Amino acid sequence: MTDKQKQESDLIFVITTENYATRHKMSILNVLKLFSKKNIYNLLRSQFEVLHTLDFNESLEFVEDYLSKE
């Protein structure tokens, strides 16, 4: 992964974290704890090639779908 791709991947993670917190009325800290426990950062990074071509809401829906199946 190039430096630019890492930056874009980090941006996807940040925006997904913020959107998840807003949608679920959670604090950012609690979302980060949840995402850490469920390894969401690595999940998003592993799907970067697809997610970076989509709207940020798609990343949120991807994470919500993943968490609902846990």
C-alpha cells in the first residue's frame, strides 16, 4: 500500500467512525473502543481497493453489516 493509499484508508476510517457515532448516538471514544475490539480498522484497510471507489456511506453500511453478523 502506498503512502497515499494509507492516507485515504485512514480517512475512510475516520469518516466511518464519525458517521457511526452520529448514526448510533455514541461518543467517538466508545466507537473507537468498539472498532478496536472488532478489528474494524484492519477490516476497512483490507477492503480499501473497493471502499475507496465508493461513497463514504457505503463504508459505514459495510461496517454495520459486518457488526450485525458478529
